[in-house]
Amino acid sequence: MAELSTWETLPVAGAVRPGGAPRTLTSGWRTGEKPAVDLSLCVNCLLCWLYCPDSAVELSAETFTGFDLDYCKGCGICADVCPVAAITMVPE
Amino acid sequence: MSDIRLLTGGEAVAHAMRQVDPDVVPVYPITPQTPIIQTFAKLVADGQASTEIVNVESEHSAMSAAIGAALAGGRTMTATSSQGLALMAEVVYIAASMRAPIVMALGNRALSGPINIHCDHSDSMLIRDSGVVQLFAENAQEAYDLMVMAPRIAEDPRVLLPVLVCLDGFTITHSAEPVSLLPDDDVTRFVGPYSVPNAVLDTTSPTTQGPFAMPDYYFELRRQQAAALETALDVLEEVALDFERLSGRRNGAFESYRLEDATRALVALGSTTGTIKDVVDELRDEHETAGLLKLVSFRPFPTAAVAAALDECARVAVLDRADSPGGTPPLHAELAAALYGSDVELTGHVYGLGGRDLHPSDVRAVFTGTPTPYLGLRGERCLA
């Protein structure tokens, strides 16, 4: 981890400039389950992409390709909205 | 030529606001602050100030809007009292932590309950540790002066904190007395242009402000804020010196009134110090060595200077216009800390809660008698 600033070297009131925040991966917040997809069932409706609160559904152009597990928090909304049950929640 | 007018403290503050001409004033009316915003709104309506007045739905919103305006790059003022400050308190802490240089007039009024509209300092003391500067006026003139000085203190790059100008409800807000106003141009030059380091509407240099701070940074940011408030003491004296050059009136962190050779001194805040000065003069006429330390800056508290000023006194009595149930009243606690280890005999006395009068005879009794912890309270033993 980078060295932390002292109170004397911090910007006033901790103001953050663009790029000034570390790129924190948030997959550590996931609690037990992650989404898995059976691509043979997927109809590419992109409802999962639309509903994902963490923008963790990945596309290639307009085609569903999978999940960005660095940011997925395992909420299960994608599995819930999938109309063809292609997505299931599985243990980590 | 000085422009001397018969004004209430509320009107005097409104005229200071007219002359400072802030960009934004988000405000919600409450007794006894209302004459401030009422007078100021009329001055704006009459075209004498160009301020955008935001009629918000509560004091919580007033301070929230003030933070947005101040950090967006606009000079911002507001005013409140008592329950309004209580409702606002959550956001006052945030204003201080976001280092928003908002100037606020506080018409001091007792907190409920029981509900009351008259003066004491319990509202100020509610936000004692919020990190804002609190300056107390003795009269309408000082309320005006401090309101002109306040933007300079708040906006100093070493400070960047809200500054409250506290004036006793009714005793100052509603009482008319001669007030000497500076020329408008002098005030404009004195306060200068407004600037904050990271104006959020500066799209060429955008920032995130008010970030979430976890255990790794919260402590550092709180310390940074405390350091700024400590520095405000030096800035106050610098601004007071500049203001004295302009006006001939000196409003520093405290005033020593006939204190040089005093053996007995009182310490107090606000309008009561005017009463105490009269009693000191009477006692001096009787060859009693009485004096007063009139505290102006309660936050930051000028601990070292106060201790030095009172060092030669045999007895010091502190008058608190707010109680701290189950503990030591706030001003008494500050003095006890400042005088710790000295030979000064210190007593503390609560007076004037909810607008209870403190008569010159009560003050005299504190100087000459055996004072009780509560002054002017029925059932307390007579002092003299």
C-alpha cells in the first residue's frame, strides 16, 4: 500500500482531484456467491447488463460475454432478471 | 466622516451584510434572528445589495445550501438562533469539516425546553466542538464590526472555517443604539474578493469534496481542521489590527477592562460585559481593584493570553450563560484549564438562563460578597 499522507500534507478538507483516488477493487465485498452463465442458453437480451448496479456485466460490442468479478458484489439481480435462467448463483 | 445611525443589533448586522454584499444568503427566519434577515431582505429588495437570498424550508437546508454556495465559489452568509441552530447542528459540523468559509450571525437564544425565546448561550455551546469560530459581541456596534471582520477570518487560506458572530437575543438584536457604519467602499476594500482553493464550479480543475474518510484518514482530517481553528486565533488578531486601522476600534480575542492592577476580576461573554463594566467603574470609584476580562473569541479560545492577563489576580469569577448539567459549565471549564497550576482562586457562576436579568447589584455581589453557583435564581442564598 502507498504511504499515507499526514494531516499536514493532506489537501485541505481531503479534496480529491481526478485520478487522485486509488483504483480499489471491490470484489472483496461479495458474500459467498458469484454469478455463472450457461452461454448456450443466453438469448443476449442484455437485461442483466441493464440491471447490474455495479456495471459488472461485460459486453463485446453488443454481445454478452460474462462478468467482471473484480467489481461484482454477488447481489444476484442478474440471475433474478434472466428470462431464460442462463445465469445461476454459485458458491465462490 | 463616520455615518452614525440609530440601529438595533439586528439592523446593524444587516447593514454589515449589505456592505459586504455576499453572493448567496440561504436563510430561514427564527426569533430573535428574524430582524437580521428581514432588514437584509428589504435592503436587497431595494437594490442596495445584489445577493441571491434563498428562502429554504429549514435551517438544516439553510446550512446545506450555504455549504454548496460557499464551496461553489460564492461568498455566503446566513443567520439563525436557538432551535434553528439545533436543527442545523449536523450540517454545521459538515460545513467545518468541508472547510466552508460561511459567515453566520447567531442571535443567541435559550434552547428548548421549556420553550423560551430570550437570551442565553446554550445554543452556542451546543456546537462548541463543531470546529467553527465563535465571536461574541458586547453591543450592536461590535456585532456590526465583527460581521465586517468575519469574512476576512473565515476566508483566510490558513483558516477556511465557518465564523459565527454571536449577539445576545433581544438585548442586542432588538435594542437600538448609535452604531457607526464604515463607508461602503471601505468595507468592499476591506473584505476583498472571495476565493476558496477548490471552487467546485471551476470545471478546469474539478475536485471531489467531502469524501468518505475511513479509519486511515478520518483522524488526520480532524487534526487538520483543529489546526486551522487554532490558527484562526492569529488571523483574528491580524484582521483586528487591520480593522482598527480602518475604524479606530479594536476587536481582538478578548478585551482587558481595567484589569492591569486588578485583584478581583470577572470573565464573561456578550452583552453582560457592558453591565459588568459599569459595576467595575463604580467599584474603582470606591477604590476597589476590580476588573473585567471580556471574552470575544470563545472558539478558538485564547488560553495562554487569558491566563497571562489574569495571572496577577487573587480572585477570578467566571460567569456562564449556559449550564452543563452534571458537569462544569463551558466557560468555567475553559478558565479552570487556562489557570490550572496558578494561585488564582477561581469560582464559576451560572446566570441569565432563558433571559433572566442580571442586575448590577448581582454583579457587585460577585465582586464583593460570597457568590453562589447560580446568580439570580430564586431560592439561592443572598450573596452580599
